[in-house]
Amino acid sequence: AGRSTTLLLASSSYIERHGAPRSLEDLRSRTILLRNSSSRAFTTRLQNSAGESFYIAPGQKVLMGDALTCRTMLLEGNGISIDVDLGFVESELEAGTVVPVLTRWHREPWNNSIACRAEESERPHIRALMQLIRAEWENVASSLWVYWCRRFGLDQRL
């Protein structure tokens, strides 16, 4: 159902205490907030639109949790998040209490999937519903990405 990615985000309180990272090397000395490694989309790879890659270093301080825990740690200023969905902090982005950092970089994109039970997959109304969900997901996800990239003056290409 399309591709998704996230920006590197920090709370304004984190930036007040620690400053914003100025480079990828500076990022190595920061605490990173990550979704659990059991997630199918887990990665420590960052990339930019030029095709360059950067990996969170083994041994770097990383705090992990589910989506809600990562959001909470981000808002509390506990580190820099690389995979909190923009829609999950939309009001905080609007208010400026959460901001993108190292804006040339984003999390490695991942593919979203829609699934149903195999025995239901050929039923016309189930297929139509899956196509509707896919179309709506792609519309919402790409609209949100484009909106925030324009808002912050960022490259919109994944």
C-alpha cells in the first residue's frame, strides 16, 4: 500500500538542553529513539535523496519501545527519534514543540501492506475494500509527507 518514511525529530526541550545535531558524526553522540527491533520494518539505516546511507552505530545509546513509547520519549526530550510517524506528532509539529533535525536525512523507507485471510482474498467486496484502503492510505501518507516537507522546506523525494 505504498511506501512510508519518517524524518529525524527532536523536541524543542531536547534542543534547548543539548542543541540540535549539526552532522551525522554529531548524531553518533546522541541518544536515539527507535521502535522495537521486533517490528517488521525495523532498521537503523538513514538515507537521503542523493542515495547516501548512514547507519546508527553499534553500541550507540538507543532507547527502544513501541510507537506510543517512542512518541512519549520524544516529547519528554529523551533523544532523537528516527521512526516516529509524522501523523503521530502532527499537533506538536504544528506547535513547534517537535521539529525535524538533520533535515537532509530520513529513515529508510518501508513498504506498507494490506492483508486479509487467504480464503477471503478472491471475494469481490473484500478486494474492493482492500483497494479502497490502499488508495486512501497512499493519499493520506503522501499528502502528509508532502505537506511537512513543504512546511519545513525539505526535499520531498524518498
